[in-house]
Amino acid sequence: MTTGRRRIFLMRHGSVSYFDGAGKPYLPETVPLNGDGRTQADAAGLAFASAGVRFDRVIVSGLPRTVETAARVLAVTRQAIAPEVWPELQEIRGGRLSAIPAEELKQAFTGAFEGMVPPEQRFLGGESVGELMDRVHPAIARLRADGGWDTALLVLHGGVNCAILSLALTGQRLFLGGLAQAPGCINALDVGEAERDWVLRCVNHCPPDPLQPGARATTMELLFEQYRKSR
């Protein structure tokens, strides 16, 4: 039986270092993968290669951490594909950390990733969750409208992935903040022709550490603790 569904493998980029040892932030638009991130990207590539997965298209946000992750996956899988850069799929954009009052700091870090997030919730005093969805959802619709591919790899970001996964799960402009996206993780989604024809196959699969036994804190909780050192 054929359903006509196509497969999207949705990855988060590998691990990066957003703050130095003193909690001072690096420019997020420039950070490369760190050692752990390179290991995670290579492990994802090995998982794809072992399963015999071949991509028709590869899409990245254009930020170095997604470009490098995709390049490592393609190198391991030995696929000569030029990734497409879709800037509208860049991560939710924060504001100036120094402008956030100390008493609002934790909510600014974690509020966009807790429960059913209202669209007006802003991330680090910058872009709102609603604004994120308003640029991500049309991009995904455009990808689905193009019938020239069967299997696509998207290497994106934690917040962007939450927007896509939330759309797949609900079929609505809703944002489920509790969908964990570990560095280098893989999600598998099947899409059909109908707008709400989504089948979610796996979420947050991490090839180097599939059961994640030591993970308890979220990414933003960890980053908040790192940044607190500088305040």
C-alpha cells in the first residue's frame, strides 16, 4: 500500500558554546560546533548511513552551526548535495541580555519553552513565539508544496524545530514548549498531500546517547545557569 507520504528528517544542530567560562555571551550568529557538537553530527551521519538513508534535498538556516552539522552528516553519508539556505528558518531571535532586569531573567530564558506557550511570549526580550511561527510555518508549507523530493534533511534549531513539531502534532498555530530538542538530535516526520496529514515517527532521537539517562535540565535552563555567572 502506498500513501504518497514523504519523509522529513528534522535535526537540531550539534552542540555549541554560547557563553565563555565567565558567562559572557558569544555572538550567537557566529558560534561554530564545539567538540561535542562535532561528535553528535558525525554520529547522526553514521545513523543515516547505517539505515541507508539518501536525501533528495538538504536545507539549513544559514547560521554556521547548522551549516557545519549538515556538512558533517553529508560527509559521513558520502552524499554530494549542496545544502539550500533558508534564512527564515533561523533560530528565534533574542534581544539584549544586558537589558533584561535580573528579576525577569529566568522567565526570559525559559518562558518560551514551558507548556503551551502564548504567541506573545518573547524570547530573551526579542522575537515572540508568534513571530517565529509566522515565518517558519509558511516556509514548511512551501517545502511541502514542492513535489520534487521524497526525502529531505532539515538541519535547524531547537525553537524552530518546536514550531515545526507543534504544527505537525496539532495542525494549528500553537507552540508546545516542552518538546525537548537535544543537540544533534533527529526527528522523523512523514507528510502527505492534505494540510494536516502529518505522521510523527520519532522525536529527539540522539544517536550518541539514545536513552539520555543523564538529561534532566532543558537547554535553556542550562544556558541560564551559564549566563548567571556574568550577572
